[in-house]
Amino acid sequence: MNNPFQNAMTQLDKVAKIKNFGEEFIARLRQPNRDIRISIPVKMDNGSLRIFEGYRVEYNNALGPYKGGIRYHPDTEINEVKALAFWMTLKCAVVKIPMGGSKGGVTVDPKDLSKGELEKLSRGWVQKLSDILGPYKDVPAPDVNTTPEIMDWIADEYEKITGDTSGAMITGKSIGKGGSEGRGTATAQGGFYVFETIRAEARLPQKCKIVIQGFGNVGLNAAEIFEAHGHSVIAISDSRGGVYDENGLDIQKLKEHKKKTGALKGFINSKNITNEELLESECDLLIPAAFENRITDANANKIQAKAVLELANGPTTPEADEILFKKGIPVIPDILANSGGVIVSYFEWDQNLKGQHWSETEVFDKLKPMLEDSAKKILEKARESNTYLRMGAFILALERIKEKMGG
């Protein structure tokens, strides 16, 4: 398996060849400001004690407090968390919000834990890290397998430890506990705004045939949003495989089928496909919305999409980027495409600090122009340097960080 942090550093090396940022500045960005590993003891329901490994990587805070999600996953390890914290740093810079980048996680399969055990684990995570977290220090958020309820537990535990009642130390909370309207769909909605801004440039038709990898929060919301705008989702998958129908899937009915059967497979009038087959399906737009390293040098030559919109973090390896660029397949990079989530997280933090609550319409009215503006700037940077969109995004982000660091 590719090391995601090595991939991130390969991307950094590439951008340093395209534009001269100075050796010292690049050297400073090759390591996080700090990475922390913690052990979290949890008394299980059966009376036994289990020790879980947790992480927080604070990458760079030149632009403002660290910002980044917490994921609960059995494969979570330090190199993945470091890579995600690095990308988060660039993501905040690309969309020009006053925050830096961090990431956290626990190596755990949350499905193996009862609700009570999960709550103890989440409170244990913040107990070990409370001194480095805070509205003006480091502001976590949900990520893979973490929910508004888990964010509420963390906010509550932090308040108990520190007395801070603003709620601004974490985002992605439930609406009743200071969460922002629109947060649940923000990543997918933001991806759609970016797609609309870049669609003509990527020579995509008005109505696209779309393939989505991932049926979690982001993948499912993306499917519903694109379908509502008249596009046709012809294939979609979860971790166990997917379904294909060249005439377009009915997402609402598919959702009900998954709820009833626990899987996408076997959906009426559709063909069962593997995740490998899904990625290689002919379509206008391929949306990876699952995990890192899904498009690699092993399958990039078989990609038949006209464009790729990265709603997952790091789904395309640097080698695959080169192959797709040569094939003339534009990749709309994660640090732009999926940044709607972090922008609305920033809005939540801002609302908490001001004691305000904005409507969903207000939230999306603020989100849309920020993403349209960033998308146009990235197109410009890529054109100026005759490079692909990811490098355009890196150039824009690094220019903004360098200006603040003065390095």
C-alpha cells in the first residue's frame, strides 16, 4: 500500500520544481509542527480494559488555529494522519480561510464498540489532548466514522475540563449543540459548486453520466445533489462493491434497498460490479468519495472518465496524476473539490464565537462564491505554469502560506 505521507511529499517536491518557493520554506513544510500519539484506556462493557492508540498531528498554523477532522478506523496510522494534516493545511489556504491544518484519529473499528464504549473512547481522546485543543489553538471536526454525536461528547468533555462554554473548540456538532446548518451536505454541495465552475473548462456536457465510489455521507449526498440537477448517476459503490445501470440509478430507491438489505448489490435492474470495475467504467465524471490511493499507476491507464472530481482525500497517487494528465483527463483536486466541509466548519466556529446561528441558505450563499473564486484562481495558476489542476492548487496554497510565514 502506498504511504500517503510519501505521496504528499512527492506532490510537494513536484510543485517545488514548477515554481521556486525557496529551499528553506519547502524544508519547513516537510514536517508537521508536532505529531502526538496517545494511549486511551477504555473499560469495556464486559469489565475488561482495552488500550486504544490515538493521534493528533498539528501540521502548520501560519494562517490561523489548526483545523482538521478525527477519524475512527482500523487502518488509521500516523503516516495517514500526517498526510491528511498536510493536505488540510493546503486546503484551508486554497479557499482562503484563516485556519491551519491538523488531523486526528484513533485506530479502532467503531462497529466493534457499544455506544457507551464509543463515548468513553471519545471522551478519553479529548482528556489526553485537552491542553493542545481550543478555539484559538486546534479545532477538530468529524471525519471517517465520526458523527455529530461524537463531536457533542468531545465538546462536553472539553467544557468539563476547561470551563470553555463557547462550543468553538470543535465543529460538526449537532444543530442543537451549536452545529452549523448545512454541515452534513457541505462537502458534496461544495464539490458540486466547484464542478459547475470548472465543467466547461473540462469540456464536460451539460448533463453528465456520473460514477461515484463511496456511499457514505459524501458519496450519497453527491449522488443526490447531482441527480437533482439532472445528471445521471450510472454507477455507485460502497466498500463491498457496487451497482451499474447505464440508464441511471434511482438514488432514493437505492438508498431504501441498502437500508433494507445492508448492501448495494442486488438492486433491481442493475448489474453488480466490483470497486475496480466501477473506477474503470466509461463515464463523463468519476467521483472518488471513499479513501486514499484508489487511482494508482496500476489502474490509471484504464480510467475512461472524461474528468475526475476528488471528494475523498488523496484518492489519486502522484504516479496516476501524471498518467491522467498525459491522457488529457483533468483531475479536480481534493484540496479544492472537497473543501466545502472545512469552509462550513470554519463558518460554525465563527458562528460559535459570535454567538450566532445562520440559516442553511445563508451558509450556502457564503460558501458558493468562495469556491467559485478559488476554482477560477486555480485554473489561472495551472494555466500560467502549464501544469495540471492539483499543482495549480498547490501553487496558490503555498503562495498564501509563504506570505504569512515569510520563509
